[in-house]
Amino acid sequence: MKFVIDTNVILDSPEVLLREDIEVVLPYTVVSELDKLKRDPDLRASVQKAFRIIKELNSKGKVTFVDIPKEATTNDEKIFS
């Protein structure tokens, strides 16, 4: 089963990315948001953990990155597209 994982979910529980019963789908918007948040001292550890997991999943072919339609304007619209 495919799941589109939101930035807030990743920040709260990066381990959700490791669930074996789902296929992780990440919009590039989520990756971009995480990249910006890594500078926040309160979120840095969670973001770094998330990126380590995403890198591991990507090396195993277990994550799909998706483009965002140009007509989407807000980050929520981009994630739900």
C-alpha cells in the first residue's frame, strides 16, 4: 500500500518511514520543507534522522519521489496533488 507522508508526520515519528507494510511516497515539497527545517535547532535532530532513513530507503529502492503539478500553489496543495 502506498502512503504519502507529510512533513509533520516525519518530524513527529521519522520511524514511520521504516514500516515494512507501506510504500513511502514523498513529494519533493516535503523534502524541501525538511531541508529548510534542518536549520532549526529544535528540529535538527528529527530532520537529520529523517534524512538518514530516507537515504537508506532510497538506496534500497523503497521510496518514491514525486513531482508537484505547476498549478499547485500552497504546500498543502502540492503535497495532496
